[in-house]
Amino acid sequence: MTHRLETTISDALWAAIQARAQMLGQPTRQVVQEALAEALDLDHHSMFQVSTSGALVEGLYQGALTVGDLRRHGDTGLGTFEELDGEMILVDGHCYQARGDGTVTEVTDDVLTPFATVVAFAVDESHIMTDVISFDDLTSRLDGLRDSDNEFFAWRITGFLDALRMRTACRHASGTPLAEAVVDQAVFERLDLPATIVGFWSPGFSQAIAIPGYHLHAISDDRAHAGHVFDLRAQRLTVDVHRVSDLHVALPETEAFLQANLVAAHADMDAIERSKG
């Protein structure tokens, strides 16, 4: 959620803002947002992540952080819950859990997550997409909004979905490799659904920590349907872009994480993320 602010500033301050924008090659609104965020001690363009994708692949599903602590670092994001109990969707500061039985509930702050990624979402750019025919079509167009393969991007996509195909992970005990755990994932198809999609694009070099490429979760406007996005169709979508320039990772302090072999874990993530059941 963003808000419009109108104020009056001095000529000297305006000249300084314009000079900074020209020097950095950034829009003036971005310079102002970053300056306000710094003055108020807010991590405006920081992405906060709990644990690593490698730990998730290896089946380290022990809770590492509470939802309450997670929400202190951002209002938009995704992840999962302790024991891989469904998909997390964080939108407008509210955290929802989509379970394998198809239910969606808002969770309390004491619930634990083993893996999640969030940002304090602010719109750097906004675009309209029409006649989106598939997930691949959507991500191809999102590629056109990225000007670098070496930055992280957060997305918030809203609109009426003609069709939406999602998966939800089912609960599994810690220690079950993710490749095995997603075999029995629940897959749902919904039609004619107003919804919000949130997620990230992460560069390839981050594969040992983040999930490379696109990782998107959706939730319907009535908060009754949610999950990890596989495919979709839509006639018109609003795509808000949030550029990420800073990454913070909170590493679990559990014995399982400290002793795990995470060197080769990232090799399986691409196949797992695209496993459609």
C-alpha cells in the first residue's frame, strides 16, 4: 500500500534532490523515498529473508522466526510454515496460510516460519499488462521490466484472473527432502478470481541463498483461495515493481541447520519450483 504526500520545500532542497537524482540516474520520487526511509531508519529497499533455499531443499522445516518478528521487516512477501505446513502469503501486512486441504486462514504472530522473504513494499514503477495468456507469458513480460540480471525485484500484481493454477505444500516432518515433500502437493485450479500476486525475481548468483528466477504466490481478494502460482490467464493486470538493493538473511540457530550439508542443495530447487503435480 502506498500513500500520496504533498508538501512544500525550499528551492535549495529541491535543487539538491534534482542533483542527486541526476547523479544516481534515479527518478526524483525514488530519491525522496530513500532519503525519508534513511531519516526514519527504515529499510525501504531491503529484502529480509529467513534461512536459505538450500536449507529448505534439505528439509530443514523447523521454525526459525515468528510471524510477528517477520512482519517487523516487511508487509509483503511469501514463504512457508513450520513442518512445511502450507504456503505463506504476506500482503498489506497481513499473513495468510494456505494449507493442502484448500483452506486459507490469517495466522497469529506466534506462528513460526522456517523460510520466508519479505519487503516493505513501495511502488517504484507501475505498469498495465493486457491479454496475459500464461505464466510464461507473464514472466516474459516481467523480464522486460527488469534492466538488470544482477538485482533482486519484488512484485505486486493485481487484477481479475480468468484462470489460476496453484499448488500448496502439504505438511511434512523436518528432515524430509523438499523434492520428496512436494510429490503429494495439493494442486488447485480456480476460475474468475480477483486476486493479488506477490513475489520476487532473484538473480542466478543467489541460488545458494534465494530461489533464482520468479517465485510468486497468489491470494484471492476474498482471502478464500491462495497458493504458489503455476499458471494463469488474465485480460488486464496492474504490475507494481519494487527494486531491491539490499539483502538481509537471518540464519537459523538450530542444530539441524548448523550441521547440514547445504553445498549441493540448490541444484534441485529449479525442478522443485516448477513441479506442477
